[in-house]
Amino acid sequence: MVCTFQGENILQVELDMPNRTTRDYEGPSVAPKIQAVLDAALEDEGDIDIEDRFAICSYTPCVSS
């Protein structure tokens, strides 16, 4: 016995999509002056070189006996 499926007994319907329940993300609103201060603070300053030519303390490791 060979079973074949026929499309005559199959109900085809269009799907009804639900309404959207979420909103697009909107970032926080920041005053322009505050944004300028934040941008300046986060700006890349490059490498910072620290010289130790005026060092007063010297490091002496502790030796345990």
C-alpha cells in the first residue's frame, strides 16, 4: 500500500501578525554642555610618561632570615 498526501484536504490560511508591543531604543538625552564635558574627559590623551629623576625614596627588599 502506497500512501500519498493530497492537498485537497489541507486548509491554508494567511497569518495575522500581532501588533508591535515594543518601542525603538532612544538613548538618554544629555544637555550639550554636559556632553561636551564628557567627550573632553573621555578623549584619548595618548601615553603619559612619568620620570623618576627626583625620586627621594629607594627600594630595599626585605630579606628574611
